[in-house]
Amino acid sequence: MSSIEITLPPGGDPKTRRLVLPGLGHRPLDELSELAHGYFRIHDANMPRVSSDAVNGFLKATLGKNVPRIRQDVSAQLFTLVLIRHLYNSRLKEAYDVARHHGLKALQQRYETIYREKTQDTLRWINEETGTEYSNPQAGLEAFGTLPMRKAWNFFKRHQGTLEQVAGVERDEEHVPQDRPEQPTTLVPKGRPVYLTFDDGPGPWTRHLVGMLDAIGRKKGRKIPANFFVAGNSMEAMQDGEQIVQQTHEAGHLIGLHTQTHAYNLDGGWPRQETLRQEIDRPKSRLERLLKTAIHHFRFPGGIFSLPALMHVRKQGMEHVDWSLDTGDYHLAQQAGLETEGPEKEQMLKAARNELIGRIRQATAGDVILMHDGEVLQPERIVDMPVRWANEEARQADALARRNRSDARGKFVTNNIDGVIDALHEKNLELTHLPADHRGYNQRYAQRFAHKLVQSIPGVRSAANMARKTVQGAKRLAGDLLFARRRGS
């Protein structure tokens, strides 16, 4: 699923002109909401009003089918809010279904409570702007039915054009690709390799995770090498960040780069040279000086990249590494970390572990598995988040929330890494370092990467839309001609 980028209208902070909503299923929806709230804070209040279609769709999904329609146009802020909240509610439904599957009634009630609180807050926004009186939603999370994230994605796509118009995104119609890029070859080496990768660290639990991998390896009598993609900000934010990275490298694990600030889709697909130096070149040089070895592997945040950025990465002697199996450990860590005590707490942890191991058991030879050893932390001296805080207290609160998430993710993964390794070994899969290039990954990885590669070419979406409209026009013309001929005869 593609990312959706919002370009802020003139008047905002030049450093925060672009926001990217990551592909669904790769990042937690609470972070999506963070981006949306940042958008609201620096949004131009003079932007034109837009159709109420998204608001009506949200009300129908939330309150049921028989609700009155809002017929007046709404503000861009309200339009964006209901889209983001629809996605958030759908993620809650996904977690709700997991809790129901494992019989965790207390957890179901907790999700239901969060859902009603979030929905009530959104209804308040709708009421204040439109003069309506929607309140107390009767339909609960069950209203979303099956496949909630797919339904949410379709809901979002229906309004993508309006969102781009609201955000001021200029479509690039000039750069239309002439040739389809060559797809990467799929060669799996002998044996059954699998590549375990950890993003966003170092975090509070990275050192413990490395120790666990070493202990499990000694117990099994073989090495268990993993691959850690380090974010420069996280390394600077940790008091002993450099030491943790160095110890991870000395323990026999591969170190890759995950940019400096974890910014999505650098400069909207056409990164400036200074951006590339800040996000890629400088942290790469710093890691190489620290580890006294070359860095050959790089991962774009969220797996979102553009062709110019990809070419720059390869020019720097690195191979971009995507993934083929997303474990969703970040969502599961959040689920397992809810403030619940007693027997329900143990059941929640067990349910989250079972979900994680179940997803790991889907791995096949050549898979690149995505996990996380933390959250990208923000050093106190670096203020480059895609939001502008209202005050220093809000900035400190955001920093604390990120550290808490980092701690929850690292702890969850560390406590369950033994089950992950066992599940892979049960399938006779051997953990190893990432290869020097894409040869070694499986067909699932190759197809995913090839799709992203095509999407990364500037103008390809516009070209695809133009081709689709041309085909539709030709079909209508053919139908009209056939109809006219029949009437003439």
C-alpha cells in the first residue's frame, strides 16, 4: 500500500512543510494521528472548504446507516480529522478482534472505551462546526465488520484526491516513465536462510536483546546473527548510544543505517543535496568511524523511497533493504502494554506473544523479517519532528511518550525473542546476515520491491491514471458507436 504525502500550504515552518502518512500496516495509527494533529496546528485557516462526503462516510460507519447527511461544506481540518480517526478506529477494531479471539473480555472493553472516547471527541468537532447534535454512538466496534483495515484504506483512497487538493500537492505530469524498470532477480542461495532485522534503535532494551540472542545461540550451539538498522537520532538520544551500537557490532550482528531523523519520503521524493547529506551521508560516515568498517545496508523509514533517493543510496555504496514479512510487533507491544493488572495482564501478554509467533511461522526461506528494538528517539538538542509543539511542556510530553513506546517495544521483543528463534528453527530456517545485494531474497520480497520501485518513479501515478482514463474513454466511445449503429439499423 502506498504512502500519502501532505504538503503544507505556504506560511508554515519551512522545516515542517511536508508530512507523510505511512502505508497502512507498517506504522501504528497513533503516530498517524500525531502527524494529523501537527497538520492541524500549522494549517492555514484560510484554506477553502471542501465537500462533506468524508464526514458523512465517517458518521455512517460510526453511527449506522440511518443517520442524517450533512449537506454543507466543511473545513479542511475537519475533513482531515475524520479520515484519520476512521483509520484509528479501524486499527482499534483489528486489536479488538485479536482480544476477542483469545477471550480477553477486559481488553475488549478497554478497546471499546477508547473507541467511544475518540469517537465522542470527533463528534464534538463535527457538532461545533456544523451545528448538529450527534452524540453517544450506539454502534460499537462491531460495526466495522470484517477486514477493518482494508475497509479503512478504501475509505481513505476515495478521498485522497480531495486531501491532496486541500494540502496543496502539485501533481507532476511531466516526468512520465518511458520504460518499465528492470525487476530484481530472485536467486535464493543454497540452504534455507532467513534475515531477522530490527529497526529504529538503539533503544533502552537493545543491549538486553543482543544478550538474549547470544544466550540463545550458546544454548543451541550455533550463532544467531541479526541485522540492526540504526537511526542517528536514537543513537544520539541514548546516553550510551554509540557504545550500544559498537557492542552490537562486536557481538557479530550486522549494522545498517536507518537515516538520521527517520523522515519519510525525503523532501517529497525530490531530496535536496543538503537533505541527503544530513539524513544519509553524515550518519553513514559517523557509523563507519565508530565501527571502523564500511556500512553496506540501508533501510528507508517505513520502506518509503523515491528513485532519486534510492540512486543516492546506491551511489554511496549501500543496498536498500526492504522487508517481506512484517511481524506487527509495534502494535502487539502496545496491546500488551495496556495498563491492566491481575490475570488479564498475563492473558494479554500471552495473546500478544501467540500473535507474534503465529506471524513468524509464516516465514519462508529468503524472507526479510521486520521487527523493532525501539522507537526513534529525539535528542533534546534536535527539534525536527514533523509537528510544531504549542509549548515546551508539549514537546517534553511528546519526548516522554516516545521513550515509553521505545521501552515497551524493546521489552516486548526481548521477552519474546526466544519464541521467535524457536519458531524459525522449527521450520528449518537459518538466521544469517543480509546479503550484499538483493540476490538471496525470495519471490515475495522481489515482487514487493519491484512494485515499490515502479511507484517510486516520479509521475508514474499520473501516467497510470491517464492510461486508465484513456481506456475508460475508449470503452465509452465504442459503446456509443455500437448503440448509434443499432439505432440506425
